[in-house]
Amino acid sequence: MGPYISIHDTRGGGQGVGQEKKGAGCLGTLSEKVEHELGQLHVACSPQTHLLPQIEHATVGGVWEKAPKDKSPPQSALHQPRQGPTNEAQMAAAAALARLEQKQPKTRGPTSQDSIRNQVKKELQSEATVSSGPEASGTNKAAEPREDLPAQLAVTGVYFTCPLTGATLRREQRDASIREAILSHFSTDPVGASIMKIHTFNRDHDRVKLGVETIAKYLDNIHLHPAEEKYQKIKLQNKVFQERISCLEGTHEFLEAIGFQKVLLPALDQEGPEEFYVLGEAARAEPESLERHKEQLLRAQPVRAALDRQRRVFRPSALASHFQLPADFFNLSADELRREQRLRAEAVERMSTLRTKAMREREEQREMRKYSYTLLRVRLPDGCLLQGTFYARERLPALFEFVREALQNDWLPFDLLASGGQKLAQDQDVALNECGLVPSALLTFSWDAAVLEDMRAAGVEPATSVLKPELLAAMEQLS
């Protein structure tokens, strides 16, 4: 048998794999070529060298002797410059790396609906813990002001006007100031003050409605049966009276203000006397007065502080679309925070379902509802800016009325355009937040196209300045 070359793979436990090649003259050339190609492949695959066989030595004659690890490289390798890897070696190295990457485990997120639901619930619980912590006082902090926006606030805050005193109030001062004003009103108009107290101090509107209707029923019976004594008195321990009337603030003050007096009368079913409200003689002599007080009670509404528009007029400015808002525009009360938490909890189920376009639009609208107030600017034909503060849930007609009150010719129809050229309809009963006008927006004013056409046909050009003179006199510089 002729000479042959055996290539040894040390990973195979010393087992040689032989390939016969007759002709002693080609032994050295073939051996060097194999060793050189494998060496290049070793370099190309680094650091994944463990993927390739460890070729340590090749001999002629089939007898292997494991070469020592510190054996010097062949003399030819020292003097010959190393060549770059061949295309075949590069392809082999790339394939080895690809196989290695395929074996690496990939992290995947939750795929089942239960996993998604559990993850969202954990996040909601975490948010609830943070919002109920000592640092959360029922409000959310506003975002830090951006450096590219003007440093001065567009408004200093959200303010209200007390309808009873005319005082300007901050948001946190509203309830206490209105309560104080109503209580002070008892000295001059006890009937009116007690009616305001019933409708304002009691937050449960359904219970207020039921209690007011029950009082009105008592007064109707007195009016329809003026001669019957049983309708002239009300037993204070009566179950209906206790559950519907006595539990409301202001009801006792109202009954006493219209002429009822507390009297102890003997009771038929018990030994001691019982307490009754008995209509006095003066009130019985004026049944029309009782009827008037009843109608006043039924028509009354809660006393609420009116939002101060803080109307301002600015000269034309490149900062018209820049709004630096105070924290009042972003703060949420405790009730609003609980409402947002409930809405977010309802989103757990939607996380694992496919959403239609209509569903996505409803969720966008819900996101808009988290703002309580919005600051709006209207750019007029002369470039001046009219600014005002609104509730986010106010309707479009309120915005048009605000603009109309500032115009010289308030009888002419006009249009308001939002960003993107969206035309707002004056007669459309849509909330500002549903139009995307929160927490701030810049609108464009223009006269109605038909009106402009008629004016120009008559040879009249509309005035560039459309605001009332007193507003122009108070014009400010936007900064």
C-alpha cells in the first residue's frame, strides 16, 4: 500500500480519519495546504474556535504522535506572510456563527391573554400604591417646562369668581369661600340661604332631588287642604322624614324660615310627647308665600364658582403657538385620580383583544378627558391674539360666545379653524376636549365666506381690527 496522509481530530478522542493519496511527491504540498486553510478558518471563526476540529499534526504512514502544545510553528509559517481567509473559509465561519446565534435562547414577552392581563394588573397596582403614598396629596405634578418654550407662564393659574361676593378665588379656595358666603346670607335672606345650602352643601344630587320633592309634597298638601290640621304638622321621627329630609343639610333651616316651628305634642302610641314641625299662624295666613317658596326650592341650582376666563389680548407674536401652562391645568383632584384609575383598570381587558378603529378613537377621546381646563388663543385677521381659559368639557358654543363678546360687529357670522384647517361648527354641541383642543390650542378667526363675498360685492372691505376699542387699549406683549 502506498503512503497516505492521516488528519487527526483531537475532539474525537484520538481517532484518525484517513484519506489515501498515492504519490509521495505531493505529500508535503497537500499537508501544508490543509494546515494553512484550517488555520485561516480558525482565525475567521474566532472566538468560536471550539466549533472547529483541533488539527494538531499530520504524519505520513498512519502513525500519530500528539504534538506538544509548546511546539514551535513550522519554519515555512514563520517566513511566509499570512494570507486573508478564502471565500470558502469566510462562508464557513458565517455559517458557524449563524448556527451559534440560532441556539441562543430569545427572550419573549407574554403571549397569552392571562400573562398580558397579569402584567397590566401589576402595573396598575404599582401606580395605585404610588398615588396613595404620602407624597401624593390628590394631585399630579405638572411636567417640567421645556427649555425651548417661553419662560413666562401664559397664565398664572386657574381662577374662579364667587357669584355671591364677586371675589376672585383660587381653585382650592372655592368650596370654603362659597360656604362662608352662603352662611353669611342667612342674616338677610334666610329662605334663600337655606335653599342654597340644600342644593350646594349636599353632594348627592339624587338624594337632594328626592328630599326637595318630599318637602314640596308637604307644602302641596297644606295648600290643597288648608283646613285639615293633620297636614299642618310634620312628625320629626317619621321614617320618611328621617330618610329623605332630616339627613340633608339646610332642610331644617328652610322649614323654620318658611314658618314651621318645633313643638312637643302628645303622641297616641307612646307615653311621652313627640317633636313635630307645626306651621305657624302667620304662614297659614299667606298660602301664596308658601307656594312661592316651594317653586323657588324646586328651581334652585347649586351655587358654583364661575370659571374666570382671564381674557387677555396680545399683539402679533411669533410665540402665539407656544403655551407655558401652570400646574393647575394638569392637576387632578382625588376624585379625578380615582376616575382615571378606574378607567385604566377597565383597559386591562382591552389589552388582550384586537381593537377596531372606532375603539381606538374612543380611547383617544378618553385620553383627552383627563384635562380639566384648557387655554385657547384665537388669531385675528390683524394678527392680534385673543386668549381665554375654559373647562375642557365646555361646548363649542361657549367658545364662539367668548369670541363674539370681544368683537365690534358681534352680529356678523364668523368661522374658527383649528390646526390642520379643521373648521369648528358653532351649532355643534361638542366638548372642547372631544375636538382635541386640550390642554391648549391656537385657533384662526375668519369672517364667514358668504358674508365677505357680499361685503366685497357692495364695495366694502372688512376692517382689519375686529376687537372692541377697550380691548385694544389693554393690549399686551406676549412673552
